[in-house]
Amino acid sequence: MGRDTAEVNARRIAVAVAAVLVLVGGVVAAVLLSGDEAEEAAEETTTTTEAEEPPPPPPVLPLTGLPVGDPVIAGRPALMVKVDSAPKALGRQAGLNAADVVYVEMVEGGVTRLAAVYHSVDAEVGPVRSARSTDVTLAANLNRPLFAFSGANQGVLDQVRGANLVDLGYDAHPGLYQSRGSGVLRFFVATPAFFGAAPPDSGPPPQHFTFRAQGEGVTAAGAEPSNGVAIAYPGQANTQVRYDPVPEGWARSQHGAPQAEASGARITATNVIVQFTDYREAGFRDVTGSPSPEAVLVGEGEAWVLTGGTLVRGRWSRPDPAAVTSFTDGAGQPIALTPGRTWIELAPPGTATPL
């Protein structure tokens, strides 16, 4: 009897152990299945999240913010060309509406001269004039740009030849220049010839501005509707400049008359920046003996930005020559420009008036 009872108990224990093993196996299987399902759910979530992320914005040109059409053009260096803007040159200018950026700098006697920067569009440009020491600092943040100009005094030439730029001036490469007539306004250039002369160590310029998306309104702090701006460069010449709003942006006038290229096309800019800039004597004199002014472009100061039909009063800052100049609004945020061409007036403080 005791033996039968022991056998019965043994069978019961075996059955119980088997049941426990089955139960444990089921739990393990369930856990494993839950883990697999969790991984699959996580993968599905990750896939869904990745699919919902917006695509990266398309690449844009560094000086205009417009979409890149030709990667070869986007990868070429910048070309800076000195262009006459004295009264006698008005009506003879060419190629300014093709420039990505145009700097207006004061030279002797209150006359202005232009440093037109080309990168995304080719053009015939002129009349080409001589270099100034201001140009060396303008070129310092363009990543070794090409520089076209028709002569300079020896002190400026020494600065140009020691700067981080490619000297393609007339003295070094006369074969690149076209001569139209005689006199100081005779030189013109075709930009493709200069881009073809670029050395391998000259690269594309860095992005110089913050741009708004196409069609996006101006949200900068303190932006106000604007009818334009007038600028009076001091000095004997007292160059007068005015910008008026037009559908394309801002139309330029000089000395009381609308400024147009030789083709008759009105000169316009998508954006205009008045960068209030002190000037100091450069240590050189022109052929008449007048001291040459040099714009102080490193440091900070006041800036007015005309963009999208508004005027934004802000600040400019450039900590060193290699740095890109930043333009910020009253809240310290970058002022976003409309994609397109930008003119920068390097005007002495107190010389501009809102219209």
C-alpha cells in the first residue's frame, strides 16, 4: 500500500513538473514574441518618423540665396571688378545688373566707385577703373577671389599683391581686357575670360547673408514700411544717391537722375544695405594729390537694410578681415534678405535719410 502511494505521488509530481515546464515555456515564448512585436513596432515607428521628416532644403547660391542651377557655376570663385561711378561714367556702365553684390565705396573728394562682385551670372562689365586699399578688405572674406582693375598707385599695388586674392589687374593680364575708345573709361571685361583664368586654389565664396524663403515676408524686429533712402556722400563732389521702391526691389538714382546702364536698363537691386562706415586716410594720394580715404570695415556700427518694401534699422559687425559681415536687427537676430542682388553703400555715419 505504501509502495502504491509513493508511485502515485511520483506520477503526480512528474505531471506537475511537466505542467510547470509547459507554463514557463509559454511565458518565455510570449515574452519573446512581445519583444519581437515591440521591435517591429519600433521599426515601424522609426520608418514612419523618417518618412515624415521634411527633405533638406535645396542648395542656394552663397551671395544671392537663389537656387543653384549649375553646380559648376556654384563652385567657381567670386570675381570682383572695380567700376567707375563718377558722373562722367554714368550712362556708360555695363553689367551692374548682373552682379551678385555691389559695394559702393567713397574715394577722393566724395566721388564714389563700385566694387561689383560676380559669381552666379556672367556679363560684360565696365568701365573698369583703378583699385583702392578698401578693396583689399572687401576681398578678404571672399575665399581668394579674382580681382579685375585697371591700375593703382604703388602702395595699393603692393597691398593687392600681398593679399589673399588673385591679381588679374590690367598690368598683370592686359590680354584679358577690352579697349573701347580712349581715356580712363576705355577698359571693359567679359567675366568668362576671367573665370577661365582662375587658379586651382581659388574657391567659391562663403554665404554672405541670411535669406528668407521665396515669398516669405519680413519679420525682423523694428521693420517699417519704406519709401526708400537718400544718401549724400560728403566732400567736394558730394555724390547724391537715392533708392526708390519698385516691383523688382529698389531703383537707384545718382546726382538727381535715374541710373541706367548703357543698354538703357534701369539699375535696380533686390536689397540695399546702408552700412554706416567711418573712413580714415589710407596713406596714399591720387594723381591730383588728394588723400585717399579707406573704409573701416572691421568692427561694428549702424546699418539700415532695405528689403521686401521695408526698412530695418540694425547693426553690422565684422570681427576680423576674414569674417563675413553680419547684419542684425534690434533684437540681435540676423536680418533675412530677399533672395537676389544686394547693393551695399559704405556711407559715412549721418549721411543717409529715410524717404
